Amino acid sequence: MEEILLLWKTITVWEVEAVIDKDLAASRLATAIGEKTFIIVTDVDGVYLNFKKIDEKLITKIDLKGIKEIYEQGIFPDGSMKPKVESAINFLTNNGEKVIITDITHLEKAIEGKAGTTITKE
């Protein structure tokens, strides 16, 4: 605990450890400024089912209902694609129209709809 003297008042400040979910924060910011498209650049080229397994499959295009159904099955582990999918769902639920998830290498093609994962409201 630390005390800080302001010009007219002393206040007490507590240090608290916290983790900021950058994906959710970015989603909320995009929503707040009225963006219709939200792009998440990550270290993989898109959202996969069965990631890093012999039967992995890139989800290229999916709608909000479909990604919610997959998300609710618990397929995405904590700390991997889960926060990105949560942020996409949050954005689309709050008036966003499209989310693109990809890596920097595929970004240009993903914007053109030729790479990555595109999630739409409908």
C-alpha cells in the first residue's frame, strides 16, 4: 500500500496484480468506436478445429451461430484461440459485422477473403 499526496488530499493506493485480456480489450475498443470489421492478428494463420492434430482443419468461413456452437463445446483451450474466439463473439454480438483472425503473413489475403478465418454476424 502506498500513499500519494495530491494538492488537496491524500489517497491510499493498493497494488493489485491483474491480467488484461488484450483481445477482449481490442474488441471492446472496436465496438466503442463503431467499427464494423475487427481483425485479430495472431501467430497462426486462422482458427482450427483439432489444432496440431492429424485431423486439424482450418475454419475458413463461419457465422456467429456456428462459432458459438463450436465454442460452447469447449474445443478451444484457455490461453490459445479461446480468448480470440470469445472476443470475436463479443464483437459480433455488439453490432460488429465481420471478424478476421489470421497471422501477419496472411493478413492481406485474409482481408481479401482468401486466407485466415472470417467470422460473420450472419
